[in-house]
Amino acid sequence: MRPAMENALREPRTESRAAGGVSAVAAGGNASARASADPHANLRFSASRFRNRRVHFIGIGGSGMSGLASMLLDSGAIVTGSEVKPNSQTFELGRRGARISRDQIGELLTPDVDLVVRTAAVPDSNREYQVAAGYGLRVVKYAELLGQVMQERYGVAVAGTHGKSTTTAMIAYALTRCDADPSFVVGGTVPQLGGGSRSGAGPVFVAEACEFDHSFHNLRPRVAVITNIEEDHLDCYKDIEDIVGSFRTFARLVPGDGLIIANGQDARVGQAIGGLATPIEFVALEREATWSTRATTIENGCPRGHVLRDGKPVAELRLAVPGEHNLFNATAAVAACAACGVEPSAAADALASFAGVDRRMTRVGEWNGAVVVDDYGHHPTEVRATLKALRERYQPRRLFCVFQPHQHSRTRFLLNEFATAFAAADETIVPDIYFVRDSEAERSRVSAADLVERVSRNGQSARHLARFDAIVDYLRGTVGAGDLVVTMGAGNVWEVGRELVG
């Protein structure tokens, strides 16, 4: 076991243990070492700050919120919440003792509630928030509570402009397969893990660390993974220097006996962590680094590679997800699992069956012999990497990309990068820009037609079809056997693929 982890687990701030849990993590895990099949049976958060505290969640059914609510129940908290759209997570929380209302009107709020948690999507005008404010209750956003919960566990936080959801999911999946029984919060649904969050009996808590609105500054990780740094979220950052500075602030949150696992091929990552006293392990592909993977071959469109640690072979990666970028993500995941006490070879073997996060090159079905895939990519770098990976995986006759730009500000700021991002597609179809967070003034400054014009000027085939039904009609009359259709974007463009195959 790494010294940092051993020290963290000895601290008096939490006495959480699974029976044999720490040794199980260090040895790669053994399910039989736990005293009970119930993952919650052995949790004893006797020193948790949340024990016997009354905590209310506005919008408790979300993946991250429900995961934190479950962890607080394990910590001995008294949990209530509201959710206008009940789901399997809320039903499970109710089974475990949480009281949940279907209305956000504050009916479960009382003056003795210790803490109210809301997501960033809950505005000040929300009626339940107004009731909480009227009682003078302390209200925090999800990211702040995430940091407080992480502080009581062995936190692994995964940050980066791209790849953080997949890398977080890979770490959580490998730890789970190695019987370390982690808690985790992933910014997406992971079918193999039963969703996007879970409260486990082990000491490790793996969480995605989002840089939007500087929310990852609330976290308190023992291990931080930084996959890359690029321009994004320029509606809340001034420029790339501001973004790098924000990542540096995040990296400084890791204690001196913790660990930073960083992309050794990204100059901006190097700038963000340069000069820090915290131990750093670098990850790279095809070059020397603390953790280096040398690609060997591609089988069924998915990469294979030898993993070296300090130049010595330690594992073989045989992925079931396509793309060189996922070979990097998997290498970072192996490094993070090693920081949690799991043997690199065991973590790599576990990742051989990892099938990915929902909306990350997810196969939806077929239409007229054409394969239909859906993806969350909404940044030029993600678009390029995904299209390249899809070509390797499916080797299509023609590749049709239905790209829904996400945010007018992002489209405008990155218009030059988007202009060249679709080179691997035979045709790009662009609906109207997904409008979110921007002002009406920003909305008027750029359009989907502007993006199409720039892509076309770059010598690529592109067309603007504003409505989803028009796109579906066009594809049904155009695609055929051997073609590949990918819907891409962070909005609701997935509806196109579902309608096409339906």
C-alpha cells in the first residue's frame, strides 16, 4: 500500500472500514475477506461530521446527488430530499431510510435541518430553495458537499478537459472488479456499474472533477489525475492562461503526501503542476514516463499495449473500447488503481472487459444496414478523436456525423478549431446550436449555418438541417449498408439516432 493511503486511512477523521477492507485493497482484493455480502453492513463512520446530521437534497435523484446521499446514509446522516422525477436511485434511497418528496415545495424542510444541498441547475427562484432561505438554513452546492464527503475518504479526483468521465469510470470499474468496493461518482451512466454513482464499503472514493465554474476547487483529493488541459468553458474563464491557473489551484489541493498523476505529453498540464512539492507520476504513450504504454496492435478496432512503470513491464492492456485516447485513459486508470494499492496487472486485466460510459461511442442500433452510434463529444479535440476511433473500429464505407453544437459561446470561441475537426467524416450534418447558459446577445453572435460555412470552406461536405425530423428523413433516404452514422453533442442530439433506428 502506498504510504499516502496508509496515512490517510489512519487519520481520526473517519473510522470507515470494511472488515478486511484495507488489506483487501492492498492485496488486490478478496470478496470473501468481507464479513457480509451487504456492502453497507461493515461501514462505521463513527467520526464522520455527518453522523446524526439532518441533510436535505433538492433534486436528490441525479446521479451525483443520489450517490452522495447514499454515502451520507452510510455515514449515519438523516437524509431527506425532493425529486420531481423519481427513479431507481430514489427508490433505493427510500428503501434505505431516506424520506423523499415528489414536490419541490419544502414540505420536508424544518428549522432543525443542518444542511441543504442543491445542484447548479437549481436556481435561487426555486420554491424549495426559498423555503430553506426563509428558515435561514445553510445551503451549499453539490460540488461543495462532494469535497466534504471526499475529505472523509481516500479521494481520487479525475480532472481534465477531455476523458475525465471515461477515466473515472475505468478506475471505478477496475477497483470494483478487483474487490476494492469503491464509492464513485461519474459524470455519466456506466451500465456495468449500475449507473453513475455508488456508495461502497471500501475506503476509496473516485470522483469526476469538473472545471466548469471552478467547481473542482471544492474537492479534497489524496490522488488527482489530470488528463489534459485545453480551451473550454470560455464563458466562465478568460483565456487558456486562466484555465491553466485554475487547474494549478486544483493540483495544489493534493496534500504533500498525496499523488498527482499527470499527462506527460501535455505542456499545459506541465505548466499547471510545475514546481509543486506534491509527488507526481507522469503518464504517456510511446515515450518514457513513470507510466508508459507502447501500443502493439488493434484487434476488432480496439487498441492493445504494453504498460511500463519506470521502464519495466508491469501489465498488458487489451481494451474493449476503441481509440488511442482510451489507451491513454486506461494507462492513467491503471496508475490510479496502483495508488490505491491494486496491482497494475490486476487493474489492466479488469479493464479488458470495460465496455464504456453511456454516450461514449455507444452503439444504438442499425438502419438499412448502416450502424448508428451516439457520442457525447462536444469539443473539437473530442470530435477528432472520436471520428478517428470510429473509423478504426467500424471501417465504414461512409461516415455521417450529426453534430449538435453545444452552447453558442463555445461554438464562437472555438469556431476555427471546429472548422477542421470533421475531416474524418464523409459528411457532417449540423442542427441548430443547443442553447444553454448563454445570453440572448451571445445567441445572436453565431449560428449553426456559420459553423457549416466554415467546415465547407475547409473542403469538407457539410449541411445545416435545423430540425431533427429533417435530419432523420435525410438519413433514411441516404445511408445504406456499410455506412456509419454518429450523433455527437452534449445536448439532445441522441434523439436523432433513437428515432432513426426506431
